[in-house]
Amino acid sequence: MSRKIRIGALISGGGTNLQAIIDSCESGKISGEMVFVGTDNPAAMGLKRAEKHKIPSFIVDYPHIIRSVNRHPEPANLPEDFSLDEIMQKQSIFSSENDPETIKKFLRSRAAAEAELLKNMTPFPFDLLVLAGFLRNLTPYFIDRVNKDSMHPRIMNIHPALLPSFPGVDGYGDTFRYGCKVGGCTVHFIDYGEDSGPIIGQKAFPIEPDDTLDSMKKKGLEAEWKLYPECIQLFAENRLHVETVSFPGARKKPYCRNIVLIR
Ligand code: GAR
């Protein structure tokens, strides 16, 4: 018998994954309950879904916060516990080829928005945070304040591609335009990179010659609505264990990464 977990969700748009998760909680497919829904988009359809199910919700005005921090990046306008050096060192969203000033600007403004997210989440203790079409990169500032222990991550994301292929903003589009014959979706824990964290589950589907990008996305979303609840239920059953594995001879450099073992 698994415990009932408290789930928080962040969304940016339609919220069909959110709906699948809420429905799975209500039908008992997930031993859990949705305790809040947060968004960066006041027009997100998912807010209406939350309201219908009497789930508390909040909006964080990312564009406003980003503009005001970019205009006034002084420490007084940043979270008190924010250390730019620390976040710069930890993050792997950007590579060393990116302009350091652009990276700093990004990290400062996003951390300010994330502090607002955290403030809004405080009244709602949760076990797991699910990103359900939340279209913002989260920085180590936010991640470290949710994950007290990196070996027990508790932020999940669903990505519209078979990672590690096609990370980024348009997974299905990138898969389709590449001419792939198989598409898919991936649920993974968040780490400090972009769509690079340990993989929990994946579902694949064929891309047929008569598929369009739209028909392919439809197949993809249907796969997502099954996959995400399944992965959340594994978390609720405490069956997801992160382990660091290294394969000394596998690459020129020793290859070492955190992977999820399902027990
Ligand atoms: C889903 O396809 C999800 O995989 C994708 O956004 C869509 C949200 O749909 N997420 C990302 O691209 C994250 N990088 P929904 O709002 O209907 O759940």
C-alpha cells in the first residue's frame, strides 16, 4: 500500500497533463492529491482546470520581474539568499561559449522570479513538484530550495521527445523536422541542465509517412497523459532510487551520471 503524496504543479499553458494527473489522483491511479497549481501565464487554461477541481492556484508575473531586475540588478532587488557566483558555478543550462554577462542577467532575473514562486508555494507543503508544460528553465537557486538532497530529487518534468535527443523548447517539432520515424516523450527528474536530469520513464510511438506535425503531437500528448501518472505513481510507491553510476571505460573520459533505478 503506498502513501498518499501531496503534489504541486507548475504549468504555462493548456494543462492537459495537469488534467491527466488530477484525474489519476481522483480515480486512485495515483496515490496522491494535487495541492497547488502555479503558473507564469495569467491566461493559462490550466488555471481553469485547477479552479474546477477547487485546487488553490497562483500566478507569478515572470515578464514583469525579469524587466524590473534587468533594469535594476542591484542586490536589493534580488533574493536575500541569492549568490550569483554559486549559481553560476552550479548551472549547466549554458555552456562556457555563452557570454557570461548574458548568463548573469538570465540567472539574476530568473532567481528573482523563482523566489516569488517559492513564496507562493510556502503555504502548501508538498512531496513532489511536477512541471506540466512549465515553459521556464529553473535555476539551481530554485532547485536547491526544493531538493534538500540531490540524491532524493523531487521535481519531475515531462519533455516532448525521447531524451537525450531533442532537448529544448520544441521537442516534437524538432523530432518531426529531423525526419525521425519514432517519436516519444520522457519523464525525468530536474537537474541543473536543460532537460538533462535522470530519466524515469519514456514512451515511444511510430511516426508514419502520412503523419503531420499536428497528428504526431496528438499521439505524443496521448502518450504523455499515460506516462506522467505512471511515473508519479512510482514516486508515490517510493520505487524511484537515484544512483550515481560510472562506466570507467565507456568513453574517453570516465562516464559518470545519476540514473534512476526502479525497484
Ligand atoms: C507538453 O507536450 C509537454 O511535454 C511540453 O509542453 C506541453 C504542455 O501541454 N513541455 C515542454 O515542452 C517542456 N519543455 P499541456 O499544457 O497540455 O500539458
